[in-house]
Amino acid sequence: MIQCLKMVKLKTGSLWFLAAFLFLSTVPTVAEVVEEVSLCEEFLLQGTPPQIPDIIVGRDIQNQNRYKPICQTYNDVRRFLTLYDTQNRIPVFSAYVYREDGKGTRYNKWKIEPQLENRGGNNMVNVERNGIYNNQAGDIDYRKNGLGFDRGHLFPSSHAFNQDDKISTFTLTNIVPQIKAFNGKSWGRMEICGGGSTTRQQQSQRQG
């Protein structure tokens, strides 16, 4: 198995994926919003979170009111980990274990995480078409932004091992804004190459 941590500015090398970006239907999905990234450490390289100044130092989240770890869980199985910035309403990173692209079809029903809105309950819910959320992005942020942004996966559906893994990636808490041409071309090619036998490390310095 290859463990992958997708955290923006790309570098290559090593056996691990790393990428961090600035800026889910009727089958039950449970996304656990927890207090510490170590509670989902099975998705982290050697069980250790990335060191991000002012965000994570050692194993500690510096501002727990702002940054929320989500153990992204689908059909009672944990699929990956996301650290979410509720102030900027974008994920800081998603971490996952890369096994290879398995069988399955693309899933296009988006969901949000109600726990981030203090609504209670564990199940992710379908995003409201024109819903505006205080602590996370909604569908309207991508449909009517006027800037040509697309929904860019941190944990790409194409890197998911099976159908349930693929479905679990279609939460807006795993999405960052990407220019459509970049998402459909250069980034798409990178995802294909990154999923091959040659593994890469992708890393960026988070800004803002």
C-alpha cells in the first residue's frame, strides 16, 4: 500500500503523495468530526500529521475552533482524513492510502458535512442547491462564482480503490476551487500519472 497525503505548488519525488490546497443518495454516510488528527492516523505517513506552521505543530492543532479533523466515513468504513478550515471554508489537506484505481463509476451527487454547521447527527446530507453555509462551502460557491472555478478533488475519485471509496470523495469538504481548464487537463493528467507504478510527492506551501 502507498499512503497518500494530498496537501498547493507541486514538487515530485519519494513514495508518498503530498498536496495541501489554499482555498456525498440514500446510502448512509458518516463523517466523524473529531478533535485530533491522530484519531485517524491510519491515513497519515507513519501515523504522523504534516507540520504546517500556525496550523499543526507536532500532533497538535493550533486553533481547534477553526480547523476541524474529519474522519471521512462511508458505509461504516473510514475512507480518508480531511483537515478542514471552517474560516476560509476549504480543506487544508486530505490524507488517504493509495492502493490503485479499482472498479467503479464516477459519482456526481455532492454532499456537505452537517456537523460543521452544528446541526447534530453523523450523516452527511445532500447539498442544498442554493444553500449558504457558515462553516463550509456549498454548491452555489462553485456554480455562481463567476470566476470559472471547478470542483477540484484533494482525494481524487480516480485514486479510489472501489465504488464506495469513489463515492466517499464526493463531499465538498474534500474539494478546493480549481480553474476548469487546469482541473480537466493538467491536473487530470497528473492524477493519472500519480496513480501509476511510479509514485510522487506533491507538496505546496499554504498561503494566506
